[in-house]
Amino acid sequence: MLYRTAIIAINQLPVTAETLWLRLLGRGKTQNQAVRELLELPQGNAFRENVLELLISWRVSMEINNILETEDREVFMTLSQTYQEWKEATKREGIEQGLEQGLERGLERGLEQGKLEAKLESIPRLLALGLSVEQIAQALDLDLEQVRQAIQETS
């Protein structure tokens, strides 16, 4: 089996959409130009979003590990605005998700509390109809203690 190998100079690749990913791996002007091209792609473009996610992860890991070369700093400066936008969008998504979950839980608890209050308010009427405490508890699916306590509070 024969394998062919070739060396490709990234800075000599044609400036096309097909070579963008490779040019992002380059250095200096080639990389900066590729980053600008990436940022010019429309928001929502799957390639743009995936690559930006990778670049932002790379940026974060480089910052954490304090491994920044001068050329990397230039790319970081180009990505700074995008990174800030991503950071803010991520925060907003987290806040929105938290609010949604809080509202859902609050509504569920409110509904449960409302159902319980309706059951407790019906106890005096059921007593007046001659039902026993046990029958009321069974009919309303309540504990005997809840029914007794509700009777004491209304007396």
C-alpha cells in the first residue's frame, strides 16, 4: 500500500470558504484574516457557531492555564467582542432558564396549595351532610389529622 504525503503551507492556501478552517489554524495575518471572515458569517450559521464555540473554549482554557503567546493575544483581541457577546448570551440563557423553572415550580406549588385549600374549605359542608371524619378524609384523599385540624380551625 502506497501513501502519499504533502506539506501544505497554510498561509499559501486560497482564501475560500473551504479553506477557512485550515486558515484558522494558521498564524499571524492568515489567522487574523480567517477570524475576521468567520465573524462576518451570518449569525446562526452552523459552521460559524461551532467554530466560535471551539475558539471560545480554547480562549478560556488558555486564560485558565496562563499560556498566551503574543500572536494568540492578537486573536483574542479579535475575538473579544464575540467572546463578550457569547458570555452575555450564556448568562441570559441561564437566567431565563432559571426563571422558567422557578415559574413552573411556583405554579405547581400554587395549584397544589389551591387544591388543598378547596378540599379543606369543603370539610364543614361535608360534616353538615352527616359524613364522619374518616369518610371525609377518604373522600377528599386527606389524612385524618388534616381533616381534624381543619374542623378545629373552623370551630
